Amino acid sequence: MKNVWMNATMGEWEQKRNRITSAMEAGADFVLADASDIPKIKQLGKIKTACFAENACFTGSQNNEEADVFVWKISEPPEGGDEKAELKQIKEAKKAGKSVAVYADITNKKMELYAAEAGKDADYLIIVANDWRIIPLENLIAALEKYDVEIITSVHTNDETQTALQILEKGVDGVLIETGDLSEIKKIAKTVKTSGCASESLVPATVVTVKQLGMGDRVCVDTCNLMEPGEGMLVGSQSAGLFLIHSEVDESPYVASRPFRVNAGAVYSYLKVNDKTRYLSELKAGDDVMIIAAGGKTRPGIVGRVKIESRPMMLIEAEAEGKLLKVILQNAETVKLVRPDGKSVAVTQLKVGDQVLVKAEEAGRHFGMKVTEKIIEN
């Protein structure tokens, strides 16, 4: 997940507070702040803070809470001199267990090369360029690809953000928001937070079996997110084939809409979460889940509650790409799959020959991760 930083080092506290609050509400991860403001920021909400190392935050004085990240603002190195004192300080801070960022204003090639050198020992490299250019960022991303450092670039608009996130396909690891426009702050944060979401390839599968079973334990996943029609989660009996289980967003004459819920299936079932799978029975409040739309677009979700209850179950088998895929779901009209046209269909209305959307994969799973070995799941 890419990070959002908010620059709150400029202006009066009232202006800073408005920017910080807007950023936090939009999901920001860090606030770059003056040391004296850190206690007030901590009162606004739980968010990581960063401040320049020359400020009191580096010493953790009694008057200031210590920042989570210490930022060194580097300047252009002298010709033919020894290693600059700031690079030594960065290395010493890292050895002392501090989280360190390097802040560099790229004005020329010499400064770009120096920033790349300093970034090798940092956790974060914050790149500022008032004369905004793509080439220095491309060079820095390539130069530091093998190092454990996140590259953050300053942005003023959502358009700049979209460009930065696409550089060299990989894009930067995050942005430092430099604007005071509260609506633009929220746009930028939303762009960053949705940029790392993958798109899944879903294919139609033809239903070959619909069979009522006895009682079993099924899992309802209630999230902190409201889902739209066509959205749900990927669940199945085999990791190589997962069904798109629709959320309970649809209105029903029997029960009110619950757009935060996916009645996901039997306790043993796999749930796809990004590149891994989880057992439904393992989920708990605060866990990450992946919400996926019929078109394949994904977004992150958060588990708010998991409900496991004994209910009548049914087996659904479908064929896709030469594979027989299976899922066991609660036998109820509120439990739905998704047709290729994106519309939902209740499992109680399914019949042989119907088509539903699935995610088909070649590899099996071991502890939730893809493996290339012989794994048979029936």
C-alpha cells in the first residue's frame, strides 16, 4: 500500500489543523510537522508523525513527544570533501534504531546523485522539486530499486499525483501533499490509496451441480466498508478456483439491505486477500480483506465483525477452463453469486447451465501462498 504524507510545517496552527484533519479523514499515514505541534497532532487522532532532525523532536525532550520518523534535510555536497556530517548522522540514527527520512530538493544532477547516495541508508527519501520533473524521479527509482527505502515525492495537485504513481510503471511509494486546498487533499489521498489495488481476471463458469446439504457452520464477514451492487469477495473450496460471492447490498422483501456484509460460505473455505488466501474461520475484527467488483477492480476492506452460525448449506459446482470448481454456501435467498453481466443471482434460484463469475488459477496454495507443486483439491 502506498503512503500519504501531509506537510503541516507551514502556516498558523489553525491552518495546519484543518489540513491535518482533512488528510487524516482521507486516510493519510504520516504528518510532517514542527516538533512543537506533535503533541497537538497526537490529540487529533492516531497517525505517525515526522519532523526535521535539527528540531527538538530528535532529542525526545520533555516538552515534546518524540516523532515516529526523523527527517534530515540534505543540501548540495561540497566539491571533493569528506563524507558530509549529515550522512554520518543518518547512519548513526539508523544504528540507534531510529526511523529515518532524507529530504532533498532536487535542483540539479549533482543533488540528484547525492539524494540517491543518502537514500541508501534511509527508510524514506522525500523528493521535493518546485520545478517538477519526471526524469529525476525515474533515475532515483531505478538507482534505489535494490535498497529498502520508500521514495516519496511532493505534489500539489491530483494530476501531479497520478503522474508520479505511474513513473516507470512501479511509481513512487507515496506522496507528500503540499497544498492547503482541503478538497484537493482528499482527492490526492484517494488517488494514492486506490492506486495499489490490483485488478483480478474473472471468467464465466457454467453451473453443473446445485445440491442441498445438511447443517453446517457458515461465516458472515461484516466489514467497515459499504459495498456497491456487483461487489463482493472471492471464496471457494479450492484455491485454484474461487467464486465471486455477492454482498448483501440488494434490497429484499425478507430482510433489509446490509451492504457491509458478505455471507461468505462454510468455515473451511478459502478467501482471497490480495496475493494470498485465508481460511474464513481465521478472520477476526481488524483484518484486511479484498473487495472485488464484477469487472475485476479491487479495493481494500476491513473486517468489523465475523459471525459464525449453524445454517442449512448447499453445494455448488461449476466448470471453468477445464476445471471443476466447488463452493459450499448457506442455503438462503440472501446469499448470491454474480453473473457475467454483473448482476447478482440468489443461490436458491441457481440451476444447472447458469453462468457465474469465478477466479481460476493454476497454482495451489501452501499457508495461503501460491506454490508450484502437485496439489489435488476435490
